[in-house]
Amino acid sequence: MKLLLDTHIWIWSLVEPRRLSKPVRTALQDKSNQLWLSPLSIWELIILRERGRVTLEGPLEPWIKQAKEKAPMQEATLTTEVVLAVKKVTLPHRDPVDWFLAATAQYYSLTLVTADKALLAGSGFTTLN
């Protein structure tokens, strides 16, 4: 299975794995699964940290580098095709990062791993909670 991690799932997997559901923990530990991350999740982490909603040890750039080394992932790049895939998904709100994550999952045929109720209520893409 090819798994696209929502920002909070990526962060939790590294600093608070107990917050992950059992199916998500199992999927993340399964070596046959491919893990994917959008650069938008890194951008969202920067914003969350600046707003004091996420606390990380040490400077941000070395933390991200270590996180990528600890849990290597494919990069789900934001392309024109991903942007156009926004028209193929539906969400109950207008959070642009969520729309692009859903479109990324749709375009690359990835399963979006999330605990976000708004994303779970969406359509046009596959989720794992």
C-alpha cells in the first residue's frame, strides 16, 4: 500500500506515536508499505511551530533532516496535475492544505493517512484512520 501521511500523522509518528490508531501504527510499521509525504506538510509544520501549536526540540531544519533520515519517505510533489486533481475531490471545508493533500492522494493513487474528521468525510480519494 502507498500511504500519504497527513501532517499530524507524520508528526505524531515521530514524537507521539501513542496518538496513532492501531491500524495506522500497523500500516506504518509494515515494511511492504511505501510512505509518502507532501512538501506542504513541511510548510504546515513550519507554520504550526511559528504559532506555538507544535513544540520540537532544536532548530527546525536539522529536526526535519533527522525526521527524514529516521523515517525515509517518497516526496509527493505538488505539480500542475495535482493542482488540477483538486477538481476530482470533495471536502466539507476550504482548508487549502487539506485540499492539496486530498488531490495529491487522488492523483498519485495514495491512501491518505489521517485522523482529521473533515478529510475522512471527503470523497474522491482513499483514507486510512
